[in-house]
Amino acid sequence: MGKSGKKIYGNFASVEDIKFRQISLNEWQRLVAQKTIDYKSFFLNSKWIHVIQKQYKFKDYILGIYKKNALIGAIPFLVTPTLFFKKKLIALPFSDHLEIPGWNTSFSSPLKSFLQTLLSQYSEIQIRTFFPIEGFVTHSQEVIHLLPLEKDFELQKKKFNSSIRRNIKKALKNGLQLELSNSQKAMHEFYSLHLITRKKHGIPIQPKHYFINLYSEVIKKDLGTIATVRMANQPIAAAIFLFTDKAILYKYGASNISFLHARPNDFLFYHMIEWAINNRFELFDFGATQIKNQGLMRYKQNWGSVAKPLYRNYLFADTTHYSDEINSKKLNIVANIIQHSPKWVCRVLGEIFYKYSQ
């Protein structure tokens, strides 16, 4: 506590008139509300941080950027664990990307200098952005696909690839129906389909309680919705969408592979884009995609979206830090185990290890 009795968050470190100090989540949210940001995504909402913290107990380290004692920007880090009893600082785990309020490229050097002083406490510091940060180790292996929305759905449809239009005709012949809901039942149905999808791809699923937290903190408060596609009243595909004032984000998707021939995913996106336009959203975010997944890249581009590169910027305490080959081999082993095991294996592995996956 300072002499005034006010809580002090961290110490100042000054380089080239730029200072850095830890701030509170409330200060972070006020800053986001004040700043003009090109794409103010849901990942900037403190409720998103609350969902992650409620499940995984990660501590926040919101790094304020100051000039002449005025808060001009901030980076929201969370402290995450590793399997080897070390800690990382990540902005922001489980998030596709991060816009840094108030960012200026001139901050790169002083930011690196400050963060390097923290490497005695953290084995890795990571910032996920739309741009490379000078002086950091940078990798770009993902993109997001953004679809600017017209005010008229009929105009929007003209941007769809002909394959999308054919698939929609097929979906309509199969009698598919779309339901939007903020109910717990919808979340439970989504989780069941999501488990099937994750097992198919050999990826551990996030703990079920994480989705319960997402429901109570976000969906229930009308900051998102669950879209479910039904065939003969049976749920065959579902997705979770999160909202900001101007953008709708596709965050999680799931489907029953036995019904993919009915084109439920095309049906879902088609009607969600129409719904977004009718509700005056200006941007449809299809979420992150690994560049190596060319099939999914093409699928998202078929809707008329534009790919935007994502960057992961790293600082490491140990120079022998990063090996794509080793990480890929580990993931392949885990995927093989999940794909050839009962669904409970996918679920249990997620419960135990998902918090280390960042």
C-alpha cells in the first residue's frame, strides 16, 4: 500500500519516456472503453478474462503503458503454468488475437527492455497480435478471416462462392432448421457435439465447467448466443458466437460427422450471417485458422472473407526455447490416442492438461 492507502500495482520502469506499471482489471476495462480501436473484439472484454480465470485460476498481470504519468495503453497478460513447474506470461491465452489499446510501434524497444526484466520469473512471455513486434521472436502460422457485412443480405449473398449456394440448396432439401438460444440445454447439446468433434480431430476438449462459466458469464448475459442446427429435431451441428457492439465472433463449432452430408455447417453460417446483418453488426469474424489447414482456409474464403495474418511474439528465458518439430510430434501422439479411445479419454485429458496447452 502507498502512503495514501491506495493499492500500488507493480513498479515503474522507464525507457525513453515510456513507463510500464501493472494496473487493475477495472482500469483495463475503462481504457478499452475510451480508446478507438480498429477491431474491438470480444477478447478485450474483461468478462472474457473472468471466464478464463474462473476455470483455470490464472492470475492477471495487466501491463499499463504510461507517458508523462498518463495511461495511454495496456497489454492484458495472464500468468499460466507449465508442466515443468514454470510460469508463462501470455496475452492472451485461449484467444485468437489481441488488439493492444493505444499501441504505437515506438513502444517495441522499451516494452522488450521492460519485459526482459521479468524473464527471471517467467520462462516465456507471449503476445498475440495482428502485427510483428520488433525485437521479439515472431511466428506467424495462423490467420483470421474477417467478413465485412453489407446492410442488405441480398448484396452479401453475391459475395458467396457458387459452392456455398449449392450447399445451401442441398441443406434446405434436407429440412434443416436453425435455433438460436441462450439456454443451458443448448449449451449441453453443444458440449456433446463438441466432444464428438474434438475426438474426431484428436484434440482434448476444454473442461465442461469452462463452458458452464462461459454460459453464466457471457451467453446468459446476452453477450453471445448458441446456434444449433436440427434435422428431424435432432441437434447435428452447433456453434458459439460472441458479440461486441459491431462484430460477431465465431468462437467454437461442433458437428456430428454422420450428418455432414446434409451440409449443416453451411446452413448455420448462411443464416448466422443473415442474422448478423439483420441485427446491424458490421463485421463477421470466422475465427483463427492454421495456415497449414488449406481446406478450412478455402472454406472461410468461400464466404467472401479476407484473411488477416496473426503473429505470436515471444521472449524466452532460455534460448533453446521453441521447436515446432518436437511440439508437432507430441501433438500427433496425443491425437492418435484420443482418436482411438473412448470419448471419456478426450474429456479427462482436457480436464488435466488443457490449462498447460498455451
